[in-house]
Amino acid sequence: MYNVKEIMAGRPSRFTAGHRMCAGCGAPAVARMVLRAVKPEDHVVVSNATGCMEVSTFIYPYSSWTTSYIHTAFESASATESGVEAAYKSLKKQGKLPEDEHTKFVIFGGDGGTYDIGIQSLSGAMERGHDITYVCYDNGAYMNTGIQRSSATPKFADTTTSPAGKVIPGKMQSRKDLTEIMVAHHLPYVAQTAAYMNFKDLYEKSEKAIYTEGPTFINCLAPCPRGWGYPTEDLMEINKLAVETCYWPLYEVVDGVYHITYKPGNKLPVSEFLKTQKRFRHMFKEGNEWMIEEFQKEVDKRWNELLAKEEMTNKVEG
């Protein structure tokens, strides 16, 4: 049992105020709450791939990180942290680090540095079994460099490299399901979460991931007001609609066993999520109803598959 208010007030913020992320960005809330899951007496080494979070929080000689922090290249955040973790183990074994002090290794990367450019080093680090936690803050495009589409961009989204117009109706490919790809690595803990309600889901999954021995992965929704096109004050409403429509289901996979951590009592149509964002506004023009219908079918398909996986693994567990 824990008290969220006590955690927010009593635990140190390892991601502090003064960063230069955009107003209404989902990433700072994610980073701050993930790191609050680390016990106050433990040390943290953060490896951060190039991206929005890096360029806005570590502008030499200033830093928003109050713990050890490494900015590494777009594609190598996982490889960098793997080396740090291996060095830590070696120094412990040699008696050069105190046995009663503990260090946790957390990686942050956007979807560009995770789904695409960084997936090779991420997959390698997970396969090798390093005791690290990778957190993807998923804003669904390459926001830092001009809102180009990534493999995390949902179908029909309007981006600068998949512009919605007369020739194509936005991005033509479905969003990659990276959470399931990480499940296929047979990790001890994989989770999908969002900064939703009182952050209970995000906090609990972060704590589990960081304190589960071995490689763990968290995929966290991180809306972008510039790339998605919503008023900055609507950040939490966007998160809520993503969850309540099951566009972004909240679940965890513990040693291969699926647990859906939130099931909407009244699952909303995905149009409620889509209509809040300019990147999807073309879908609501007359004659484009088929896009919303196709998007809904994809959301329902993935949600039903997730329900089936939970039911199947529960039967096996039982």
C-alpha cells in the first residue's frame, strides 16, 4: 500500500522543474513519475536517446536530471546502458563498490529512438539479459525533427512525411505493436501504461519494472500537442480518451502471463479520441467515414486479441 500524495511530496524528483519541454507535452510527467518509483536510498543511472526529451532537458551546462545522466546517440541508448550495468556488476564483484548500496539502470527513448532507430540495440540488450528498465515515451512520430511519421504513428495520421491530402489520406500503414514485440523476447516484465487518473497505473508498473531482476520494458503514451494538434491544457483528457477507447490498453505481462490492469466500464468509440486532434481532422470530412470505421476495426481487433491472451494465460496459470 502507498499514498500517492506522500510519494509526490516526500520522494525526491530526479527529473526536476526547469526543463524546456513544450507546454502540454506528455513526456515530462512520464519521466518524473517513473523515477519517483525508485527508492530514495537507491541511485539511478539514466541513459537517454537523442530526441525531444534529451534536447530539452540537457542543454549544456544545464540539466533537469538530478541523478546520473548519459546522453547517447539516437540508436544506442540500450547499448550504452548495457555497458554501464556490466561495469557496475564488475566493480561490485571486485569490491570497488559498497555491497549495501544499489544502483538502478533506466533508459528513456522516444518512439523514433525505440520503435525504429534504436530497436536493434534494444533487442540486443533485452536478449542478453541486462538488469535494466527501458521506458519508451511514445508520442507517435519524430516530433523533435519536424513531425515525420514513425512506425509508431497510427494509420491515417497526418504528418509532414505522410501528409493527408487528395493523393493519400495520411499514413497508410498500421502502427507497430512494440509492446508485443518485447513480450516475444520472453522478458520477466513488460507493461503498457499512461499518465492516467492519479498516475497509479504508471507508478505501480514503474516500480515493478525497476525492481524486477533482469531486462524489463515499459511503453508509455506521451501525447505531443504540436504533432497531434490539441490545446496544451487537454493533455490529461487525451490520455483518458486513449485509454477509455482502448486505443491504448493498459496491461502488463509478467513472466508471459497477461493482466489487463484497466477495462473500461463503458468502452468509448475511438472517434472520441480521434476528434480531439488536428492530425485526424481529415477523417471527419464528408466521404471519409470509412477511415474512422477502419480505425475502429483495428482498435477492436487488437483489444479482443488482448482479452483472448489474458483469458488463455489465466487458464494456463489456473
